[in-house]
Amino acid sequence: MTDQVVDTGGVQVSAQASGRNQFLGRTRELKELRADIERAGLDTLSGRKAPRARVLLIAGRPGSGRTALAEELVRQVADRYADGVLRTRLSEPDGTPVPVERAARDLLTALGRPIPPGAAEDDLTAALREALAGRRALLLLDDAAEAEQVDALLPDSPECLAVAVSGGPLTGISDVRPCTLGGLDTKSAVELLSRFAGSVRITVDPRSAEGLVEVCQGQPAALMLAGGWLAARPKAAVADFAKQLRAEGEEGTPLGRVFRLAYGSLPAPAARILRLLCLAPGGLVDPHTASALAGCSVDGARTTLDDLAALGLLHSVDSPLPQYEVPACLHPYLRTLTETQDRPAELQLARARMLERTVRLLQSCRAITETDSPETRQKLLGMPQALRFPNPRAAADWLTIRRPALLASARAAVADGELDTLARRLMSQLVRALVAHVGTQAAADDLYAIHSLVLDVAERQDLPREKTAALLNLGDVDARTGRRQEALARYRAALEAGRQANDLYATGRAMESVGGAHLELGDYDRAADWFGRALAQRLARDERVDAARLYGRIGQAHTYAGRYGEALRNWRAAVAGHRKNGDLAGQARALSELARVQEYAGRPEESLRTCQEAAEWARRAEDTRLQGALYLRLADTLDHLGDPAAAQLHRSAARRMLGEETEEADVDEPLPEQDAFEPEHGPNAYEIRSTSAED
């Protein structure tokens, strides 16, 4: 049986039986487009080398088959482009343009290029051009809303080809001749109708079939819906549908008239679910989304989604999990229906149910990774069976597959502005699930985007505590990616927000981060000053662990500034603090830095004794890597003191502990564990605060 779907482009029919795509018609358009690839451009005619990739434009209304034609062209010429095919969509289903920054990230991800979290649009497009320089790749830029989107993504390599799909001409991009689509030719249109409605009725009444094609103006999406309507009514004749369609009058487009008939024939519950699907973020729907929007069971929603896909009203996505796409060409009609048939309060309630369901799924997704905790196990058992994942692997797969929809859900919730409490809970749980399954570093790009959304909500709602958290998290990512001035500005803003919220922990965290930013910028006096302010607050609150760490950070700033007396005093205070806290490893690391400063100050004998003490505490802490690094430092100090034999013994011991790392170690660099003195930077170091008790 053939899948009956309204493809976002229109004419590509997926045949399950054969497992291949069957493309109909457009022979002339394909021939012209292929010829356009080979034709000489204006630059070539004027004797200049083409500076950028050739752009082919396929223009047409949604539902005209424009995307399907672009995909068929790509399929036919892909073997000419050894570096592969890259795809991205430049409009949301509701027509909202996708920011160039997000499209560039998608393409860079497809190329396997690392993306600095929070990078600006210009940096991303420059990175994309650099990644494609000298390559022979094919770009499919679907559903472009404006010329600027396409222009920003074009490679500088003339060996590349860009195929853009749009509703009209892209003025501003030179040397582009649009291939404008009308309807299918009658033969191809009748064959398309036959594939969906069945061949018997078409064969016995070819004139009615041709008449229906004429009424639909050969539009593929309209013909698919008509075929779906007929397929659901085996006893209906083609002439019956054509008659009903003519009775609709001439108002609107052929697709609009066919859609009204198809929608009008649905049972009331299915019709309600269909129109509410326009609220699904990114146009991506699964049974849980439909169930929450409509307030029905998950199994009932799944059955309805399958029925709608069979009628051509949804696109079934090829995925390990049941997932569907709302065709962009139907989105305006569904939006109009919700505005006329559903009260605003009902729509808001449907959005709230959808967000609440997503939050609970994310909670379950994260909790399955923490089953060692009896409290977590109890919480999982208290969840409905439909919301539970059987194992961590299933939860991770769900998170990966639904990631685009989850990020779209966060963006939509923030843009809506009416459900900010749910939006904050959603983003908090999304951060935790990503960290649990993907890891902080691997998910850094997504986490940066989420924290930016949190900041939007916090500023809109005047929530200083949440604003502080978002600014600290964003500043940490900026700092790690080398944007030090931007990080400093974030930390200063976080400090002001923390003071406004009277949040002493956040204020201290922000002070320390401001100091760290100054340290990275080489302003050691200001770094020591800000670390000192943070230390005073920690001491006043008797926060001994943080205080011990801050003594080390102050010592670090004075060391870099060459003020060894001040550095020694603060490192000794750090050693004493870690000793009182019972932190053996922290004590060993602080002693190692104290030994370093003593060596810088020209006191090698003291440095040797201190380093030996540090090695002993590292041994007691069972920190083999630190102990090996300290033995290397001892060896270097012994060499300076004229005892090469003892130095060799320590190097041999270090080699046994560190293995291959020994050859690469540099005793003049901070020890590997020096980052223990850094604040707990990370995309979720200072968690998103939420008023929900469930968080």
C-alpha cells in the first residue's frame, strides 16, 4: 500500500512496497534546471572567474511540488558532487523565517565541524564558507523566505551548487533564473491521482479524472488530498468528488477547496485533533503531543494520527519512533480553523497541556539515568506507564529523535509569553536531560540557546534570580570559548541581578566569576580584588570549602603578577583551609602551588620540602595522577639543586604512574588538577531556578 501524504513539496510519492521514491512529471523543468547548471554565468561571459556557488531557484506555491522537484534534481546530479549533499529548511511551518545563525549551525553540524556555543551569525557563516572552501558540495536550501537567508549561506567555492526553494523570486542574488512551477501535466496528474485513489476508478472514468485534475489545476497537494478522500470511500466515483468540489465555488485556491472537503468529512474528534496540530512546535507531532493537545489517550491519538496520514492530511516521518509532520502547505488552513472554531482560552489550555506533558517526559527521561536513588525509583513508579522509559538507552534515543521538536517547543513557549512558568520548567528539565544523556560539553550549543531563552523570560517577567542564573551560565560558556570581554559583561550583569534578588550565593559566584574574567584578561590587580570580595562574603557565611578555594585563586592572581609574598600568604591560607575541611587532594594541590611560588621566589630548598609534603598528601588521597605530576616537579627541583640521581629516581616513579603522559608533562605549567581552584563553571553550574515543587 502507498503512503498517502501531502508532502511539503508535493509530487514525490513514497511506495512502501517497493521501498523507493517515485517521481512524476516535471520532465521539462528538470531538463531546464540541469541545463542551467552547465550554462555560462554572467561572470564567465565577462571574462571573470565566478566568485561563488551557482544558485538554482525553484519557485512555486506551497503544495506545488517545489520541494519534491528540488529533491529529484538533487538525486539526479548528486554523483557530480563528491563532498555530498547538505540540506536545511529556512522557514518554520507557519512561515516564520529561520534565523541564518540556526541554519548555519545545522549545516556545520552536518559537515561535522565543531561549533563554538554562542558564536555570532557572522562567525558561523564565515566558518561555513571556510568549511566549504575548495569542496564540491550540493546545498538544498528549502523554503527560503528571503534572499538574505540564501545569500548568507552561499559558499565562496564556484564548484559548489545551491538549489534554493522559494515562493517567488529572490531579488538581490545575481545571475539567478527562477524555475517557476505551475500544475502538473494532465498525464502525470492523472497517474498521481490513480496512485492514491486506486487505478480502477480512474480507468473506468478517465474523463472525470481529467476533469478533477483540471479543477485542481494540476496541483500535486490538492490531487493527493483528493486521492485520499476517494481511497477512504471505495464506493464513491471520481465524478462524485469532482461534483462536490465544483459546488465549493471558485473562492480560494484549489488546495484550499479540496482541504475544506477533506476536513469537513472528518469525525468531530479527528477534526479537532487535526486543527490543534498547528500548535505543535516545528510542525513535528508524536502521539504524546497530539494526546496532550486534544486531552485524549495516547493510544487514541496514535490511531487518529495514522488515520489522518492515510487521508493525506499528515506526513509520516521515517523514524524509529512514531512521528508525523504537519505539511507546511496546510498550516495556514489549520491556523484559520483554530481561530474560528476554538476559543482563545481553549487554545491556551491545549498549549499548557502540551508543555506540561513535555516537562513530565523530560523528567522521566532524566530520572531513568538516576535509578540508583530510591527516591528517584519511587518517583518513576509514581508516573503513568505511558510516560516511563524502559531503560536509559530508550530515553536517550527519544531525546535524540525529539530534540528538534523539544528545542522548537522551548522557543515557542518563550515567544508565546503567556505560559512563562511552564516555559521555565520546560527549559530547566531540558537542560537536565541533555546534561544527563549527552553531557555538558557535547550539548553546549543547545544549552547556550536554552539559557538565552531563560534570560528572555527572566527579563520579561523581571525575575532577578532566574536572570542571575542565566547570565552566569552564558558567561561561563563565553569564557570557555575565548569571548572574555563578553563573559566579563555577563558576569557584571549577573552581579547586579544577584544583588537585586538579594541572593548571596549568586552574588558571591558572580564576584568570583568577574575576578576569573579579569584574570584571563591579564588584569591581575582587579582579579585579586574581586576574588577578595568574594572571599569576604564566603567567610561571613562560614562557607569554608569555597573560602579555601578562593584563597588559592587570590594566590594565583598574585603569582601571575609576580607578588610572591602575597601569593605565598594566600596559598598557605588555602592549605590550612583544605586541611580543616579534610580535603586531602585539595591540600596536596594547594601545597604543590605553594612549592611553585617558593621556587619562583628563589627558595628551592623550601620548594623541595613543600613539594615532598604535597606528594605525601597526594599519596594519602590516592590521587595517582597528581602524585606523578608532583614527582616530575620534584625531579626538576632536584636537578636545579644538583642531585641528578635523585631526580632520575623521581622521574622513573612518575613514568610508572603516568605512563605516556610523562613525556608530555611540563613542570612549568600548572598541574593537571589546577582547575580544581576554578569555580564550578558549566552550562548548568548555577541551576535554572523554578517555582515548581516538582523541580
